[in-house]
Amino acid sequence: MTSDTIFDALIQQIQQASLAEWLGVCFGILQVWYSRQNKSINYLFGIIGIIISVYVLFHAKLYAEILLHVYYLVMSIYGWMYWKYSSDRVVPISRNTAGDWWIVGFICIAGFLSFYFGLVHLTDSDVPVWDSFVSCTAWAGMWLLAKRKIENWILLNISNLMAIPLLMHKGLFLYAGLTLFLFVMAFSGYFNWRRILSNEKKYATE
């Protein structure tokens, strides 16, 4: 596929995109923007965007992707409650402990095996390994985001990097564009959270 073919397909996809696709993408952009700003309201936009995206994916018959989005929905609701109500104050940004990394490893391995088995035996997916890897790293990243761990941006960007060509392969160029935006924003989000974490530590020692 040449660059001209990809560009033409992208323009055609944008022109044919439904209102639901545009709304899903817009709410996804708002969600990651407010995540970067460390605002709990990001989950409200995320939940709306996920629900719309499930509708889009259902009509596209991408049932495995729907399961991933259902997980996003559960983790978004959990994350919103955790950020807002887990204590008297806002949950601070922190780094992974050794225990957190063990959980991340478990989520990635168990998630990959579960998705791979499901895609191979229950669907007609032509990219079970690729799709499973994108999904399991996204699972781990969403769990870390809910816990307000700075490493969430790393896991989410690994997933984003692999998801961009996967979405293009499936013809979802509008969502591939959104994922590219999320990929860039995740870099910004990581450094913004690192600055916030540094300032919090600085004030704590004063």
C-alpha cells in the first residue's frame, strides 16, 4: 500500500465517518486531554466516548474490540471513584512499586492469553496475536491510570503504537488518527505528570 493509497483511504474514511464515530473520537480527545491535566473529569468524557465507541464497533462487527471497551468502561468507573472518593484528598501521582510491576506483568500475560484464546476459538479474527498484544498492554495501562501511576503512560503508549497500524489494517482510519493523537498526547502526559510529581515531592520536603 503506497502513501498515496493510504492518504486516499484516510480521506475516504473521514468523509464516510458517521456522527457516532466523530463523537466517539471527540470525547476520546477530551478524555486524554484532561488525563494529561491530572483532572478526574477525564473519566466522564472517557465513559461517554467508550459507550459511543461500543455502538460503532458493534455495527462494524468488531466484537473482540467491544470486550476491550467494556473493560475500559469498568476501569474508567473504578478510576473515577478511586480518584475522587478513595480518601479525604485527591489521590497523588506516584511511581510503581515492585508489587505494582508484578500486577502489571500478570495483567499482560493473563490478558494476552485470554484474548488470544478467545480470538482464535470464538471469532474469525485475522490478527489474534497483534490484537491480543494491543489489548493486554492497554488493560495494564488503564489499571495504572486508575491508580494514578505515572507509568500508565508508558504502557498505554506501547498499546497505542501497536494499535495504529492494526486499526488501519481494519479500515478504521478515523480511529487510527485518534490513536495517533493519543500516542503524542501520552508523551506530553508523561512529562507533565513527572513535573507534577516532582513538585509534590518538593513541597513535601519544605
